[in-house]
Amino acid sequence: MSLFLLLILVAMALGIVGFAVHSLFYLLIIGVVVLVADLVYAALRFRRGGRKHRIAR
């Protein structure tokens, strides 16, 4: 979960810097790519079920 949040923050930071500085438009594109990759990662992880059940002893 912390990896998911870290990648969201990185994508937002790259997007803001890429939008604010017009000559660094490629950072906005990289931020969008990181955001999409993070959402795909989260969808695959949460679709599998998340937690594994433990057998009580």
C-alpha cells in the first residue's frame, strides 16, 4: 500500500512540475505514465484478493 501511495505522490509531483514549467512538458507525460502504471498495479493487486487467509492453530 505504501508503494501505491508513493507512486501517486511521484506522479502528482511530476505532473505539477511538468505543467508549471512549459519547457519540461515531458515530465507531465512521465507523470501520467507513472499514474497509469500505478493504477494498473493497484487493480491487479486488489483484484487478486489482497490478504491471504491464515490457518488458525
